[in-house]
Amino acid sequence: MNEFQKLFYKTRNWLGPNLIFVMVMIAFPLSLNIYSAELETSFESILVIALLMIAFISSEGIFNEDFLDGSFEMFISEGRSLFQLVMEKFCAYYFMVSLPISLAALAFALANGVIKDNYLLTASGVFFVNTIFTSIFAFGSAISLNKGAILGIISVLPFSMPAVIVFGRFLDNLSVSNISFSFLELLAGLSIMSFLIFAWLSSKIIKLHLE
Amino acid sequence: MRNLLLPLVSVKEYIALNQKIYPFVMLFGIFLISIGWITGLFFAPVDAIQGHSYRIIYIHVPMAIFSQLIYWFMAIWSFSFLVWKIKIGPLMTISAAYIGCMVTFIALFSGSIWGIPTWGTWWQWDARITSTFILFIMYVALLTVNGSFQNTYKADQITAWITLIGVINIPIIKKSVDWWSTLHQPASISLASESSIDLSMLIPLVISILGLGLFLFALGLKVSRLLLLKYEET
Amino acid sequence: MEKLKFQFQSFQDLLFMEDHGIYVWGVYLAATILMSIFYLVIDNKLKKTKSGE
């Protein structure tokens, strides 16, 4: 059974984060006056917080079950590469969590009147930043495999700050598509780098836990 | 050359060297700090714009410099541990993390007090303050991670990896003031170009930086001795 | 380069530093205390560990 199917049958691991994201995005306008301009200005910050939260929630259990039921040990004893397995897992999460969330974020951005055009740009920006966060927090969950999630979060949260900064610049400049596009390229580069680096590191750390 | 490098590899040689140089480094460090601070506090001229409050510079700048330097130090030792399996690598990393944590805290604290008379606010979410704050959190996180594993080998490996990745934050702190337009002033002293402060203010500053460096080095020697004893116990 | 000379007229002057004294002295005092506490804690622990408690 490949990682996509595995994740698909564990509904709470991919549907849960999506639902939480939608609920957070619905909850925040409730605290504001509908007609106020705050809706537009606070959208960006709520989006960043929601994305961070979702990345944390979704990646919390990414390695846990496989570690506990001995799948990793079996996998290594078969002589297969753990790095590849982790990469597959990451891809499954990007597809099942990051992609729907970026579409939902686009819908909410439209509903809150934040963007007038540049739909594709917004959605891809959210997708890339979410993949970065997911890779980083997955590394955190690899660190704290048998120690609870908090240890992982505090140790890797600082690494997500550069991505937050770039994403903020990206959202600020959405109306100027030239600048925004260069920030999108930067986000895409960061995303690919963090995918490879954190997948490799996570496989290293998991191996360390198994020793 | 071999005799010089041996303490870096062998634990026994390291302890011997540690105990030999500790008192000199400590005393000389305290001596330099006292000279730097006394000249800075009492003899350096008053700043035309900031008045006497600028005298905080003799604490703030050395601490800020070392908060970043210590991280580089840790990163180099982590790297050497991961690549060449140098035994005292983790020991150096962790003892430096304790000191780095304290130094970064003092840098943040002195900076925020300095901000009250000069900026009119003790905290501002500008680039350099925020990234230094993140650095402080990283030190705390590293110590927490290291302390939460019973297995020291596992703890050392994980700490070394996190330290190495965290290095990306250091250039961001260094360059944040140049990249973003923020409240924090750019660096007053620089090795490459001419400094923007008067020599009579600069000399005490340089002396305090050197003194603090030696003092922190001595503290690090002491912490590493303590950690070594604890390692031996477990 | 300006000459390094004593910058204050009286002890009062030194203490208050034109109303900036509280910040300057506060920072120096706090930093010194913090570093001393750090040193003392380490020293104490080292002694305890050596004596085998």
C-alpha cells in the first residue's frame, strides 16, 4: 500500500486539518464588524497563523503510527531507503492537505475582498508556504517521536520565520504582480529546498530513534 | 602541531588544559571588563544626541556581538561532531548554549531598557529585535531538546542537527537592519570600513568586547567541566 | 579624538546622569547580578558534583 492510500484511509489526518482551517477562517470574521475595513487588513495575519497551526496539526502524527507499530523497522530490515519513504509521506501530505487548503484560502480571500485578481498567484503562494511549514513541522515531529509534540514545535518553530517573512512580503505586494511573482519564485525555491533538506534530516533522525 | 590539537580531540587532555588556563582567562577577562566599563561609564564623552543613556552601549553591543558569535561557535562544533565525530563537540555546543542563552537575554534586556529614553518605547517589532528574540528562543529550545533525551548520544546528534539548521537565522539577524528599514540603527563599528563613532568612545567599547569575550570563554570552560563530570556520572 | 576625562561634577551628577542614570545603572547592575548568579550556580554545582553528592 503506498503512502497516498495510507493517508487517504486515515481521514482524521488529512480531513481534520482541512476542516480546522475552514473553521478558523470562518471564526475570525465573527469577531469583527462585517462592514469594517479590519476584515481586509487582518486577513493576512489570520491566514499566516491558520497556516502555521494547520501545518503543525497535520504533521504531528506523520511518523507516529509507523514508529509505534514497527513499520519503520520492517522497512529498514527490508533494505529500502527511509529517505524515499519520508519523501513519499511528505508528498502525500502536500497533496492531501496543502493543496485543498490553498484552494480554500483562495476562496476566503475572495470572500473577504482581499484580492481582486491574481487568483492563481495567491493560491500557489499559499500552497508553497504551506508545504514549507509542513516539511519543517514534520521534521519537528520526527525529533519528538516519543516525547510528545511540544518538544518538536519549540525546536523547529524558529526555522519557519524566514518563510513567514517572505510570505508576508508576497501578500503585501499582491497588487503589483511583478514583485509578487518574484516573491513567489523565492517561496517555490524555499519549498523545494525545505522538502529535500527536511525529508533527509527526518529520515536521519528516525533512524537515530530506531537504533 | 599534534600537541596543540590533542586537547580538541581527547577528553583527558581537554580537562588538563581547561584547568590550566581557566584562572588566567577569568582574571584577565574581569580585569578588561572593569577597565572597559569604568572608562565607558565615567570617562567617555557624552553623546550629543542620546546624552548619558548611550553608555549602555558598553554592555549592549558586546553582548549582542557574542550572542551571535557563540551560535557560530556552536555550529562549528556541531559540524565537527557530525562529520569528524570529534568527541568533545557536543560538550562544547551545550556549554556554549547555556552561556549564549544568558548573553542573548542580557542583550535583549539592555536593548529594551536603552530603548526607553532613546526611542520612547521598550519594545518594537522591528527586524533586528525580533530576530534576536528568535535567537534567544532557539537557545532555550536547544537546551530543552538536549535535556529531554536520556540517551546522550541521541540527544547530542539531534542537538547538533538543530544547531546546524539554525545557522540560517544568524545572517538574517546580521543583515536585517540593512535589508529592512527599521528603527534599530545600523552597526556603529565595522571591521571593513571606518567606524561611525569617535575614538574616545570606541576604545572602551573594544576593551569591553575583548574582556567579555575572555570572561565568557572562562565561564564556558567552567560549564564544560561541570557537564563533563555529569556525563561521567551517567 | 576627544580627551578621556572624568565627565561628572559631583556624586549626585554621576548618580542621576541627567535623568538617564536609572537606565544606565539599572542595566549595569542587572547584567552584573545576572552574570554573577550564573557563575555562582555553576560553581556551586561543580563543587557538589565533585564531592559526589
